[in-house]
Amino acid sequence: MTRILMIAGWGVLLASMVAVGLGRLRGKAGRVGRWGAGFSLSLLLLAWGYESVRTGLPAFLSLFHLLLFLSMGLIAAWLLLRSSEPLLLFLGWALASLALSPMAPPPSSARPILLSAWLVLHVVTTAVGEVLLFVGAVLSLRRSSSDTTASTMEGLLRAGYGLFTLGALVFGAVWAFFAWGRFWGWDPKETWSLIVWLWYTAYLHLPASLRRRTPFRLMPLVGALLLLFTLVGVPFLFRGLHSY
């Protein structure tokens, strides 16, 4: 059932991207794109809900669940912002595609080490922060950014940074203590999460005048690429405690 719902949502989202790309949110094609994205989000949400019922816990137990959640978050962000940026939908579609691939199969059952409220806090808070950082990176690509766009981007990046700090470093350390008996162990995922955090820390502490200049204005985009590598690349390139 999960796979059927996800394939349907994936296909509808692909059609929505085409409609948005053609219509740029103007006229019939734009309306079709928005309705299609909303319907796709509903299908993916049903898939996530079914996984939660199947496992008996909120579906945050594997890379599959995380990719599905991030995909939904990016689609929801695009709808809420009423953005004309098809890249947000493309990122949502790409993450849904990865979730459907053999690299991220749904877990057959919950491992005992994952049955923790601290894990849910860790993953949910981190994932919401990651969505905001991705959206901020997309907005940073606008060459002629208005003051409103720049302010929105700044707010998203700061909120995403705060949630990522709380979820990945604070809640993650607490969960690691209960799961493995230590707060920090230089696991590959921990190390790369720290790299991401240091990158955004450096960017957000630059003077505002520098953040709007090239090459510093590209730092949110590079940060998003580092974040994507941490999410998808690290678990498969390096063996560690987060490879599940």
C-alpha cells in the first residue's frame, strides 16, 4: 500500500512540475500545478500515515521515512509560500524518487534501539530545520532579490539553523547517550552534521553586507548540497551507526 500511494504521489507531482514550469503560476496551468501539488502531498501524507500505523510509531525509523517526510515538507513549503520556484517541487520530487529507489527500502519492523521518544524529537526537529534550510537555499538563487525575498530567506535560514542545532546536536546527543551510552562519538553522520552546522554558523555570523555579495551569497546553496550529502551520501559511503 505504501508503495502504491508513493508511486501515485510521485507521478502526480511530476505532472504538477510540468504544469508549473509551463504556467509559472499564471493562468490555468499554474492552478493545475498547485492543485496537483496539493493532491500529491495528500497521497504522500497517506503513505506516511500508513507507515506510522504499520510500525506502531511515527514514521521516522529509517532513511525511507526521512526522505518521505522531507519531500512532503518541501511540497508544503512551496504551497504555503505560493512560490514560482519549480526547484522546490523538483527537490521534493527528487527526494520522493530516492525514497522509492532500492537504496531506501521501508523497514520491515522497528529495531529496538529506534523505539525512543528522543529519536522522534531528534529526527522531527532536525528534518523541519532541514526543510527550512533547503527552502532558504532556493530563495538565495534569485539574482534580483527584493528586500522581502531577502528578509524571508534570512528568516528561513535562521529558523532552520536553530532547529537543526536543537535537533541534530542537542536532541541527537541526548538520544545517542540513551542508545549508545555516549553523547558524541565522531560517527560519520555526526561528523558531517557538525560540518553542516559549522558552515551555516559561519554564514549567519558574516556581516549582512557580505552575505549579499558574491561568493558569500552562494553559501546557502553550498550548505544545502552539504546537507543533501549528509542525508543521502554519508550513510552509503561510510559505515556507521546511522546506516539504517
